[in-house]
Amino acid sequence: SNKRKLQSNTPENVYANTKQPFNYTDGFHYLLRYVRERMDKDEMMRVCRAMAMFRPSFIALIMNLTPEDLIFMETCFQRTVLEFEKLISFSGTPTVVWRRTGEIALVGKEFSLLTQWSRDQLLNKRTFIYELMDNQSAVEYWEKFSTHAFENTEQTVMTTCILLSPTNRVVPCTFCFTIKRDIFDIPLAIVGNFLPILA
């Protein structure tokens, strides 16, 4: 089973303990179920079109990789998140790091203050960034992600979104995300920064 939390908090442990590749297929299947259950037909079609833009490329790239490559990829992900954990603690900006499926891997304390979602709530069970957004924002995120997933540059995508608190309180935000790629040029980690839009 995929470990929800970071496997360990030192580089040595990351290298010693990452024995399995991460199962990304589950995450994309979850997204399709979520979209079918939560969204209207138009929103659903927009997310499916976005996935059709990037998913075949992921699959084609990954088919050429060995099991060792896939374990290496997961080691890189775990190691990257460790580095971001340090950076986020200094930044003071509400920040979340997630996988290409949207699954949240790291939450800064400022994000918890902004949204009232505690770190434990988001990391103790599998939680996806789009589950914290209203439908319109989730659709727009996937459309933007699909456009930028395979660009050569590591540019930051600027947009806005509506986050939802655990009590469904609306938190309008400006939102930027950066796609970090691994050595195989596959999106590895997405770093999102959120700032509240003050009324």
C-alpha cells in the first residue's frame, strides 16, 4: 500500500526505505470516480479532455522505464518533499506539495491556518488537492495542469481558485503552482502557493 506520510524524515531513511514504486494509476482512477460523482456533465467533460491531453504521454513515457527506474522516481519524490519541508518552514506562504495525481504529500502550517484543514486531516488519509477546491476551480486546475505538464520550462502558472474549509466555508485565493520534473522529464511534484483574496 502507498504510504500516506513521508516515509521518513532523513535522506538516509528515504534511500534505505523506498522499496516500491508509487501506484499512480489508483490516483487517476480516483479522480475519474470523483468527477463522475461530484460534477455536472460539462465539468466532467472538461476534466476528461484535460486528462486526455496528458495521460497518454505519461503512460508512453512510463512504459519505457524499468521497475528500478520507478523505484528511483519514488525515491526522488520522497527526497524532493524532504527538501521542500525545510523551505516551506521558512517561507511563511500557505504552501502545499502534491503528486501529479493531485495527492497531497506536504502541507505548510500557514495553509492550515488559511483553510482550517489540519496537517493530520490532510496527510493521515489520502487527500487530493482538488477535493479542497470548488468544482469550477478543480476543473480549471486540471485544464491548466494539462497545458503545462510537458512544457520544457519550469514556469509558474498563476491563477485564482476557491478553496473550501472543512465546514465548506469559501476561501477565495490567488494561487500559483510550479511543476517540478524528474530526470525522465515526467512531472514529479507540484508546488502550490495560495494567498487569500481579502474582500
